[in-house]
Amino acid sequence: MELLPGDRENLAIQTRGGPEKHEVTGWVLISPLSKEDAGEYECHASNAKGEATASAKIHVVETLHEIALTKGRSG
């Protein structure tokens, strides 16, 4: 079963114009975030000029100590 944004109380889809003329930027807000929200999310867009798809994975951690540090990374 595929859930739609309106099926989850903690998920909202936002869009706005830009950054360039005739463009739209969109994003997903998940709040509050929980371990159950971990997984892969996909975005599908289409218009008269074509279609595009993008995906992203969300990994939810309890503490900052669970985040693996990249070797040689400074900061």
C-alpha cells in the first residue's frame, strides 16, 4: 500500500516558486520525526516538457553518537 501525504499526520508537502522564473521548489516536512519514518522517499514530477524523479534515504538516529564520522573530515 502506498501512503499519500494526507494519510500521515506528521508529513506535509510544501512548494514555492523559484529559484528561477517558471520553476517550482518542493520539499517534505516530517515532524515529529520517529524511527518509523526511516526509509526511502521518492519525488515524481511531470509537466508538458517531461518527467523527473528523485529519491532520498532517511536514517533516523536517537543521539549524535550514532552518526558515523567520515575519516579525515575536519570541523
